[in-house]
Amino acid sequence: MSYDGDINDGISGDSYSHVGYSAQAPVPTSSSPLGVAFPGQPINEAGRPNWVGYLIRDHAHGHANMIAYDYARRGDTVTGVYTTQVSREFLPTVGRKPQWAAWGPSDSIFSMYLALCT
């Protein structure tokens, strides 16, 4: 697939997806696709991106700008994803499809990653 516009990535989850973005931060743009300085605040090796950073940096293949609205929070559970990340962060902002985030079904990817530890 070749796509020349922005690809919007809506991401929720726990520490494996966390980059430190929140709905109160400046909105992500093609020049700042995480909305925070790359690679954000991932829990993996210092200064190295997590899977979100690699996706944004390495998989646009020069055809599109990937922009991440990453609401993931360290330590969140399924309940936390819904009550905080979706209800309080995504729906009141990007979920309303404002002009600065006019996403649609042909240009968006939504994902949730939670590690299940026993």
C-alpha cells in the first residue's frame, strides 16, 4: 500500500508502549511524531526507542508521516486503559477528530499492548 498523507497511530497500553505523551502535551506533528522528544521515556534501554518509536521511525518507508497519539501509561491495567487512556485522554481530544487530528478509517491504526504478568 502506498499512502502519501499522515498515518495516525492511536496507542494505549502499559509500560511496554509508554513514551511519556499525554493529552496535555503539545499535539504530535510530522516533525514531532510522538508529541515528545524522540524517543520519549521508554522503559527499555536508555536513549533507545520502544516498539512505538521503531514503528514511527522505521516503518513509514518514505511514503507517509506516522504520527502517534500514545496514551500508554506505565503500570496500567485493562481497567486503566479504558478509564484513563480512552475515556479521559483519547475521547475528549483526538477522539473528537479535531482539525489538527482529522483521522479516519483509511489513515489510522489503533493498538493496545498489555503485558500479562502472573
